[in-house]
Amino acid sequence: MKSHYTFNLRDFSKIICGICMAGKNQIPTSDVGIRIWAHEVLRVLGDRLINNEDRLWMLNCLKETVRGSFGANFDTIFSHLDTDKNGKVETLDELRGLIFGDVLTPFGMAERPYEEIQDKDKLQQCCEEALNTYNMMTEKPMDLVLFAFALEHLVRISRILKQPSGHAMLVGVGGSGRQSLTRLASKMGDNEVYQVEIKKNYRMQEWRDDMKNLLKLCGGKGLSTSFLFTDTQIKEEGFLEDVNNILNTGEIPNLYPADEKADICELVRPAAKNENRCPEGTPAQLYSYFVERCRKKLHIVLCFSPIGESFRTRVRNFPSLVNCTTIDWFSEWPKDALESVAKRFLGEIEMEPHVR
């Protein structure tokens, strides 16, 4: 059940990179510094845990570390999360309130500070506004109810997409909102969304053509792109091998024949010249610049279901799916989420007050 519980130094570096997303103005005191450290640990290591028993164990580890390594009192530093006012932060529901993100800034702004979000109403309002803007700009509007649980996952996904080479694996059953939240988070971070269209005779050749287009978007045109890929689209396991390679190295070996490779080198030449990256402008230098740009600009978001054997088999066969992504485990919706959805959709139906 826990085959994805593998951790390495990449995870450690993700925690440090997460802390570095905040500028010095966003961390005015050491208390905020400890809070952002705890938040990043929870996002990188805690979000992949599959049950409350493991999450409580993690909360106790955090408490021990704050006391032992930082020499601070956990309950004092996190006192704003203490909802039942008993002077202790000891439940998972209280810990859910620890949120850092850049979603309070309207999208389209150049500066998006990564800051602590304590005002839940403001968070709700900003995300509702972003959803309305998204629906006005798209041909396929989304009718989403942004309850607390959905907002938390939205902020988590946008945090991953904010990082260079930030890839996500969203694990949950179908209908838990993984794709819709990814689309909204991508739009909020000014990312394009790319998804392959699986037809009846879609095979390796069509997949490779799609991959060429995707990498040209990111590496060639320099567009930040979220590649949304679900386990229902895996017609051949070879697709996953390519995804595994992109996650690991930023490219698929031998994807481009010589003539297409030359076109790519010409495509990136102006950008490389502007950045002063390829002084001699040799094909090898230009192609390596193209791959580096793919690594920075491409964000792979995998939506997998944990049901059945296939998830475990794939995690075992393609280690980069776990090593190179940040995992967000979508548990079943909590009670407040179900109530919000019911109120929203039953609110439009005429019925007697006592029935409601």
C-alpha cells in the first residue's frame, strides 16, 4: 500500500527550494521561518502519506524537531492554528490551516510573493475571482465548488507549478477534482495546459508526435506549460517510459531526427543569443540549451488512481514517477466539503424549508 514511501536527497532539496521561494520580506521573524520550514516539510513529505495515522506520526515528528533543533515551542509558534483554543495544536484539522502560497496575487502580475495565508476568507475570495476569470477566458468553463479541501489542494498544486522543474503526481480516485484544480492552478500561474487527445488508433507514433510538439512549446518557444496526463490515457506502457525520461533528464532520447534537431537549434538561437548562453552557437550547445529550457518550463502533472495493482507496478517500474515529482494524495472528501457541494447544488432547487 505504501510503495511510494521512498525518500531521497531530491526531497530534501525540494524543501530548501520551497523555503527559498519566499523573499526576505515574507519571512520577517524567525517564527515565520520555522512555520515556512514546517509547511514545506508537510508539502514535500507529508502530502504523500495515505492515512491519518501516518499524518499524526508526522505531526509529532514536527513537534519534536521544532523543540529539539529549533529550541522553540511548537504550540506557541503555531498558536493561530489552535481552533479549539485549548492551547495546543494537536489535530490534523488544525494543521490543515498552515498555508503558504502566491494565490492572493491576481494572475498576470509579474511579482507573485510566496507568503503565509492566514485569512481563509480572503483566500476563498481570491480563488473564486480567479475561477470566474478563468471561466470568462475559456471555451470550457468549470462549475467548481471551492470548499476548504479543494482550496488546500489548489494551493498545493500552484506551489509545485511555481518551482522550476516542478512536477506533480496527484493520486486519488476519479472525480476528486485533480484535473480541474490543475487547470485552474496553471492559469493562475500563467501556464499553458497541454493534454494529449486519445483516439481509437492512438499509438506510439502519435504519442511521439505529441511529445515533440510539447517540448517545442516549452524549450523552443519558452512557454511555461503544464502537461496533464492521466492513467486512463496510458494506451502503452512505453508512454510512461518517455514520461520517466523527461522527468529525469528533461528529454526523450533519440526523439528528433537530424533535420528536426537542426530546426530546433535555429528556433532557440535568438533566445540563447539574448541570454548569452551559447557564445559559439554550435548545434550541441544550442540543443543543450533547448533541453535545459524544457526542464525549467515544463511541468508534468500526473493524475493516477491508487486503486488496483497498476499504480504500485508503475511506481516500481518507473522510479522517476516518485523521485522527480511532488506527490499529493487526495483522500476522500471531508464532511464540510460534501456539505458545501450539497448546499451549492440544492440551493438552486425549489423545495420546502424543512426538506432542505
